Amino acid sequence: MPQLSPAIAAIAVTLALATPAQATADPAVTVANGRTQPVFSYADAVREHVYVEAPLDSDGDRRLDRVRVDIIRPKESGPGLKVPVIIDESPYYDNSGRGNEGERKVYDAAGNVVKFPLFYDNYFVPRGYAVLNVDMLGTTRSDGCPDIGGRADVLGGKAVIDWLNGRAKAYRADGSPALADWTNGKSAMIGKSYDGTLANAVAATGVDGLKTIVPISAISSWYKYQRSNGVVYNYDYASWLANYVDTDPEPKCKAVRDRMDAEDGDATGNYNAFWALRDYIAGLQGDVSKVKASVFVAHTSNDLNVKPDNFSIWWKKLAERNIPRKIWVGHYQHVDPFDFEGRRDLWVDTLHRWFDYWLHDVRNGIMNEPRADVQLSPTEWITQRDWPAPNAAQVSLRPGADGSLGLKPARRGTTATFTDTRLSEEQMVADVGTPHPGRVAFTTGELPLNMRLSGTPNVDLRVSLDKSTSNLTALLVDFGEDTRVDWRRGLGITTLTEESCHGESTAQDDACYKKTITNVATRPLEIVARGWIDVQNRDSSLVSQPVPPGTSVKVAWDTLPHDYTFKKGHRIGLVIAGTDADYSGEAGTGAKVTVDLAKSQVRVPFVVGSPLADVPQDRTAFRGPALLDLPEPENTFF
């Protein structure tokens, strides 16, 4: 080989250094300030759909059901960039729509979605996530029949997680196999109401690959959604809801709906195999002991659609198993935190950091922050290390013969009576100082300081009946004028015309949503906690045990939970009545109910003081009368 002259060699070296060889870097997710950054184009994202094969035939057509999955993911995702997945599985994409504005999917000529409801796609796809909108089996473009919490609902969603991890098959519209070679298999499920319920259900199977769920106003037990200790809220509800979400011709799934009506146990209100199949806390096809995913719960204490015992019991069981978790508890009705006034930016950022931590392994400190965000008033939120308030303690309030409510029990043999008739709650709480044949009522004196309830009150009565059973309603009431969240009007919010934007937009799918404000009302009272029971179910929701007339029996049950402050100068009331006409479809039994006041009480988890910083941390400070820092009170003064 000929030798180069020194001058030519120097020129060659100079050119080599000046013009390095071109190398194509693999695409990568960018993280700054503890958050993934929007470095991928939303407009150029891949939009496609597949059909995942589920392991059942819910509509009886002798073919395994297929779940429609609409996908949007970064164009760069693939073998060189495997991304995690955020899933919103829903039965509502072609009926009521999703979100406060009722958005539905919009498809192009190829059948791909060009408008994905909600902001998840606009915000998270540019940050290195895929977003999947999944049609629950029996709805929209999926096969099958809706099962209202049963096997089809659960196994359809689970099959999607399995497909993302190579354990299930999927097909494109032309029948060719579809592989999820663009994902790392890490998945989250999120959604409000039924969508969040599906997240709870799939998590309760313990499926591998589901790393976190964000259930918003979600069901954890369908029995608790439609029953309370034997009291029926709505008759034949499961079949009605199945028909509502299924937009196929009615005959297709009629047999499935008829079976629901035959198995739901409406005649007794008892918990049976139908409800056990639809119980994700301790059910037949999944339970909290199998949960591997972290859980970010959002719910509201005035949600009387998906009542808040659906989150409180689920939350307690998760805590017992030390599942990594976080919670927001608001004062609205059935409302997504995205629409809490003044909290939208915080919600989006918190959700962003939560997903980054669990799906992208970003060490952003979110798990070291206070676990709970809690609303105390229309404008006041606090953070605390857990929910309920860790320094709350049960205080027993006892009814007196003179209509008082205090710390001392009534004299032995003191009773009060009413008849089980259907009354509205307005009737139950009206003129509490005046006798009413359908209820008994007891109130404290004016409170000497603020009293914050945090958690679940428990009603413990000793009653006798002149018939075999009665429905009982217990109401814990705040008597005192105040301005509170008006959750009865518009679920507690009014939608404005002004918008805020979160994420990137296209002409067909913008990232902008209307802002909301909180509805408030100034009223003389507020029903704080509610609880219902059929006396036949006093020992168990599984069986009905009629009461021998004249026999005294113990009837104890939990009300719905709340986080609420009774203000100084207000009075706390306890109302006991029969059938609640607002929340039960049942008729009153007409039974005469005699309450033994000496052996009856309501236990309320109280924290002293507001704001929380004023609360003593020593739990021994909450025992007995020391709770109020008062001498032993008379029953007429709390």
C-alpha cells in the first residue's frame, strides 16, 4: 500500500474530524423537572384499531367475542421505542358519551378514530404514551352482550391487557394478526363511573402488566351500587342498564337480560351469587387480595349515583394490603376531578406525575407526598397523610327521651316509636322538634366549636317491631345555616363557555374543554350521612331473618361515609325513619318500630378543629367528653 505524504495525511485527518459519520439516534422519551415532556407529534401519531379475542362467547353465536380497541400512539413507537399504555374502557362511547361535554368517538373512512373523547390522548401521546379507547363487550363496535359487572365485562378488559403482553390474540379488520410490538406491556386503566368500575374489576383479577388504575366515581361492589343491607334501590336495574348501553337490536341480548332479571334477587334484596360475581372486593371472579396495581382513587362524598361506600370500603381493604395508593375526596355529586373548580390544572399535573412514576419509572417524589386531598368546603381543600383523617376517633352520640342527642345514655326503659312508611328525606328532616308518625328525631345543643366528621358513622339501635320486618333509614344532619356545595343542582357544577387546554390539538380533535364553577347554596340544614337497612338483614345480607313481633333485636349498620365540618353554633341531628322514598324503590312495610333509646347510639368519627393544623395529634385526647374539652355534659347540651 503506498504511503501518503505528511500533507495529504493531515488533510485527511482534518476532513475526518470535520465531517463525522451520520448516525441516526433511536427516538426516546424526554424527562425534565420530574415529568415526561411533549416531544412527539400528536398530529402525526399512529391511529389504528384492532379486535382482541376474549375467552368467552357472551352472545351465544358460537364464536369467541372480540373487543374493539382504538389506538393512538407516537409515530416513533415500535421496536425502537416501546411505550406504556393508558386505557379507558367504556360502554358509553356511542350513547351518553364521555366527560362533562358528552364526547363520542369520531371515525374516518378507514374506521379509525380521529377524535378520541377526553384529554388523555391529546396530553399523554406527545409525552410518550399510547392511549387506548376500548369498547366494552356488548357495546359500540365490540362483539358480545353487556354483562353489567359480570364475566364478559371483566374478561374483555383483561384480554386487552393480556394482548399487550403477548398472552392473547388480536386481529385487524382484514383478519390478519395484530401484534402489540410497540408497547413495553406496562398499562394503566382510568375512567369515571362504569369506566372506572372496569378498572377496579380488571385489577381485581391480578392480571400481570396492569401497573396502576385510576378509578373515578367507580363501583367496587355492584351490590352496594344497587343495595344497602337488603334494601333495594332500583328493581331490574342490571337488565335496564344492559339495554341502555347496548345499541344492537334488542332481541340480540334479550336472553342475557332475562337471565339477569331472574338471578338478581330483587324479591329479597339479599346478596347472592349474581352479586358475588360482580363484587371486586371479595367476589367470585376477583377480589382485593389479588390486586397488584397501584390505585389512585377519586370520588365524592355526595355522590348518590355511585354511593361513596363503593370507594371507602375498597380503600380500606387496599390499605389493609398496603397497596400503593392515593386519593381525592370531594364534596360534589357524580363529578370528575377534571371539573372540580380551580383544581383542573392540579388534577392533570398530579395524574401526569402518577402515570410517569408507575409507567415510565420517573422518580418524581409523588409517593412521598400526602396521600389524600380532601375538600372541606366549597373553596377549601387540605392534604393529609391518609383518609379518613388518621386522628379521628369514634364518639358515641345517644338519643334522649326529650329529643336530645348527647353523650349520656337515656334511662333504662325509655323508648320512641314510629311507623315504617315511605317518606322523602325532606319530610324526614322537616320540623324536627315536632312529633311525626313516620320518624323520630334527636338533636344536640349548639356546638361550642367546629366538629369535623371524617369517615363512616355507624348506627347501633335496639328495636322491636309489630311485624316481621321494617326498612330503617338513619340520617345524620347538620342543622345550621351555611353556604355549601349545591350538589343537587347540576351535580354541583355549572359549565362555562370559557375553555382551558391540556395537550395538543388537531382540526378534528382539540385538547380544550369548558371550565366549570362550583354551585353553592345557603340553606338551614344539610343531610350529611345516610344509611339504610332491612331489619331482616340485620345479621347478614346473605339471608333474610324475619323478626318475631315484639322481640327486641340489635340492628347495627354503617351509613355512607363523608368528610364534613359541623360549624360552631350548629346542631347535630339524628333522624331514624322507615323507607326512604328518595333512594329506595321499596314500599313501606307499615310496621310499628319501637326504639329502645337506652341501648341505641350513633358512633361518629370526629376530629376536633378546623383547619386540620389545629387538631391535636395525640389520639388519647379524643376519648369521651375530653373530645369537646368540656365537663361531662347533660344530654340537652353537646
